[in-house]
Amino acid sequence: MADDVATHPPVGRQRRPFRLTRIPAWIGSLALLVLFLAGWETYVRGFDVSKFLLPSPSEILQAWMEILGTASLWQHTWITAWETILGFVIAVIIGVGLGAVLGKVPWLEQVLNPFIVATQVVPKVALVPLFIVWFGFGMTSKVVIAAVLAFFPILVNTILGVKSVDRGHREVLQSLNASRWQSITQLEFPSALPYILTGMEMGVVLSIIGAVVGEYLGGSQGLGNLAVRQMNSYNTTALFAVIIHLSVLGFLFYATLVGCRRFAIPWHESVQVNRK
Amino acid sequence: MMVDADAGCAIRIAGVEKQFETPQGPIRALTRTNFPVRKGEFAVLLGPSGCGKTTMLRLMAGLERPTSGVVEVGGRPLWHDERRDDGAVANMGVVFQEANLFPWLTIEDNIALPLKLRGMTRKLRRERARELCRLVGIAGFEARWPRELSGGMRQRASIARALSYDPEILLMDEPFGALDAITRDAMNLELQRIWIATSKTIVLVTHSIPEAVFLADRVVLLSSRPGRIVEIIDVPFARPRETDVRGQPEFQEIADHLRHRLEH
């Protein structure tokens, strides 16, 4: 009965073919990073690249550890962080508030739309010198820049969110005699929240860029200013260290917001992973 | 004896007409229609797409305002000029074609949403939601998100939501239209059970002839362009009906008659 035998799978341990995709993604990411840094290190040492052009990762790490121990670095960090947070919070308040109004009043949105598009298209970083002229070399100008940059994605996403409220959901509340206030708190706000959070995630990254660019161009404080000073003294290693430090700060802000998403909208598809 | 005839009325539709204004001109969704829904009955509005059956239900629910005529719920007119009488609406629960559960609320909170809007305390809401989950057969799923449930279970939850504040009337707009045939049959049985257990008045819209005959005390047959009632048929089978009632010759007779009327 050859047929009979053939229908049974072979007994015993099967060798499964090796597949790269079976490796957990984070190990892949880590391996790639190590490979990249090793390549960099080898290149710098092997070709004896000048420190002014490209310092090696190990030197950068060492320089970063050194400045981490200084009080002035933390003072600069604090200033940049504070500018970013203030600017971001202002952007959230105005962006969400205005977005909610424009989303509810289509006429007003249509009137303002050309202006919103126009101000979106203007490269806002080019306006940074203007803000410094208007608001001085202190923190205020940087807060304003951070707010302006973060404002637009928050505004646009809020409008989209408020407009995307499901018609069926509206009718449920209509059939339940919900008041206007109840429909805002029970339906419109939770329904728009995923959009608003997306806008905020985009916004916070722009906020930190705004604060740092502001510091590059004017004033005497903050991590942006510290970076420029390292560059002016041709200390490329320290410049890299400041950039690493800034990246960590930016990552922390972003990670905080992503964490907020899990906390604020656990029901949403975007946080569906890891459940079950 | 007009008074007596109206006394047994849950909803009364008198001389109601509905036109929708579109850029291509007005569309008559429903021509002058009279229909009294009796207290405690199971009325089914049956007809092809575009016959105005959904419009008729939405007029009863106060989701649409009649172009002319009067809609009364429990003897109270639903509309005073432009304003809807929310007191009259409070006596009705609506189940839509889509479950329309709020994805950010758990099943239990979805079911209790109407109670929250009415200001009931959290503890009482929880209790009531649990009770309703048992009634509609989704006990154990109270803390789940809607997206974790199947279509049939979501629709059960939406029925529970409509029942939560104990309205006397349940209005259902093709509630099982999106379900597969087997789930649909099961839901029909369940709905009959819930109707018997709660003694509500139910008006249900469908385009399925077997569903209509199985569920209804009276089938209201509508025809399209323009939407109007063509016939009202009493369905005499005893309750509770089992699925095999569909095999009976009388059932077939009524179904064939309805099919014939729908085709011509």
C-alpha cells in the first residue's frame, strides 16, 4: 500500500529550513547597530581619519561620558527641554482648540484654509531669525519657534479627527437624546483622540527641532548653542557628543508620547500589538 | 370609538410623507402613509431596497422629521414644529444595521452608555450591564473591546444597549443584515426570546422574507418608487416559534404570497 504510506508525514524530528525572519526583530536591530558602529570604528582607525572630520564611536562615547559629568551640560539640557516642553504645550493648547473649532465649523475652515495651507508651505525654519529679532535672544524666541513648528501637524490632525466622527455613532447619541456637551465628551473627543495623539507625536519632534535651531541662531544657552560652540572651537568629538545627547533627549520626548498613546487609547488598532 | 383604537397604539403614523431634497431635485421616499403600531406587537416592515422602509423606521425613531403628517409615540406628537420631543424619544430604543458600538468603551460600558447619559451611578450601571449581557447571551465578555467580538456578538451588545434603559418600544433597522445565514437564524430565535421575556413593542425592518414571517405578528409590505404600504399581513403562528416553523405549509404560503407581491 504505497499510497497509504505516502499520506503519512515522515516520523521523527524534521529539520526546519533556517529563515532569517525567525530571529526576533530587536536582535536584528541591535546586530545592525553593532555592525554599523564596528564598521565606523574600523574605518576611522584603519584609515587614520582626522579627528576634526570624523571621530571614532569610542571617542565620542568617552566625550559624552565626560560632559555628562559637568553641571553646565545639565543646565543646557534643562533649558532646551524646558523650551521644547513649553513650546509643545502651547502648540497643543492652541492647535487642539483651534482644530476642534475649525472641525466643527466647516465654513470657518474653508475661509481659513488658504491661509493654513500658505503658512504650512512657508519654510518656517527660515522665519527663525525673525522670531529672534521679535522675541529676543532669550528663551522666549525659542519657545515661540518650538510652538510654531509643532502647531501645524497638531492643528491639521485635530481637524481631521473631529471631522472623522462616525455617522452611525452620531445617530446612536441622537437616538439617546444626548446633549451637545455629552456628545462632545462621550463621542467627539474620544473619537478624535487617536488623530490628536498622532499630531502630537509629529509635533513633539518638530518642537525639539525648533528649540535647537533657535539656539543655533541666537542666544547663549541650550544644547543647540553648546553644539555650535563645539563646532566653532573645532571640537568635532564634543559636537558629536552633544548631538548624541540631543538625540537621547528627543527620543525620551517621543517615547513619552508613544507611551501616552498606550495609556490613553488602549482600544485603538495602533496599540493592538502585544495584546492577547 | 377612535379613542379606544388609539389607546392600544405604541406609535401612530398619520398622513406622514417624507421628501428628501437633493441637488437633482426632491425625492419622495415615502408617500402619505398611515400605520398604527399596536402596543406589544412585533411588526416587521418588509420591502425591497429603496422602498422607504428604513425611512419609515427613522421617522418613528425621530431621526427624520416628516415633510408632512404626524408621528405620535405613546399618544404624544414627536415633533413640535422643528423641535423633537425628547420625552417621547426616551421611550424608544434603536438598533441599527451596524452595531455602532463605541470602540473606546468596553462592551459593558457600551451597553451602559444610555444609563451614563441619564446620570445613573457607576455601580448600578455595571449591575444592569451584567444582567443585560446575560439576557442577550454575551455574559463573560463584559470587559472586552468591541473589536474583540464577532459581528453577531457585537449586534447582541447593541441590542442590550437599546434595552438598557428599558424603553417600551424597540426599533430595529435591518439589525441582522450584515450577519451570515446561520448566525442570523440564531439571532432571530434569540430576538423572539428577548421579545417574549421583556414584552416590548418591536418594529423591525428587513428585506428577508423568511425573517419577516418568522418574527412578525404583522408583516407590513412596502413597495418602492414612491415608497408606500401595499399590504399588511397577519402571521398567526403560536409563540414561541421554533426554526422548523419555516417548513410548515402555511409558512410557505405566506412567504410565497409575499414574494409574489414583491415581484409585481
